[in-house]
Amino acid sequence: MSTTASGSTTPGSTTSGRLVVRTAESGDGPALAALDYRCWSRLSDVQERPAPPAPDAVFYDERHLPEHYLLALLDGELVGYIRLVLPTSLPSNAHIRTIHGLAVDPSVRRHGVGRTLIEAALAEARRVGARRVTLRVLGYNAPARALYESLGFGVEGVAPEEFYLDGTYVDDVAMGLTL
């Protein structure tokens, strides 16, 4: 899968770049680990900040395969990813896809990279015959929630105070979109 769109290379920049979305490959693991580290934020992450990854960091495992990731490359540089997976191994919900991770490099946020990745994930879900796409987002992550809502996702449930992060109880919000 590959799509393109125009976007800015940095916030406030007038330089246009070429944004390409493609499926990850096995060799992308170290770059994905580095991107994950750059994107860590208490706004979206419930785990503690990891140590900086080594240049040969392992990113993939049996639950995180290259084919689960769509990558955003701006002028050839990795600037984001989205992970789209089956919610379970049960045949009875194989018609669902779940977004289990969206990361956009802080240097290009609010320039359409996240939107482009979500749209690519929705297109991929449709291509494989999915009927719905679901995700979870922290209740106080207003930018992400607004983005998802602008693309048609609706709140389907809230687990109040599901997480305790930095001295604050945070809701876990389930969102979904029927394709």
C-alpha cells in the first residue's frame, strides 16, 4: 500500500514535502524504535518513558509484525506510524480492525500526518473487508480525540479513572467507526 499527500516539513515552514504512506518492512524496526522514543508523551502513553533505543533496537515481536504498521515518510524520512490489528484471534470478530498505536514526530504534528495515517488505515481496513475500526484514547488527550472525531469516530464507552498517571486519574475512552 502506498499513498501520497503534500505537507510541511516542520511547523511554520513553508517548504512543502512529499508524504508517502507505506507498509513497514523488517528493516524499519530501529527507525520505528527511535520514532517511538521521540514521540513518547504522558498525553498518550500509560507506560513509563523507555530508555533511548540502541541503533540496532528490536521493535518487532510476535504481536508487533511489520505488516501491522503503516509508515508515514516525509521526503523519505520516517515521521509517523499507525498500527492496525485484529482485536483478537477469534473468527467471530475478524470483521473488526483496531488501531493500537499512532505516533507522529513532534516536529511535524498538526500538519496532516496523523490524519493521513488514519485515512490510510481506514482504507486498509476497507480493503480487507473490515466493517468497523476501533481504538482507545486517554480521556485528556483532546488533540487526538478531536482528530478521531473529525474523521467520524464516536465515543462508544468510557472507563472512568482507568489509569493513574502523574498523580491524576485518567479515563480510558473507547471510540469506533463503522465503515
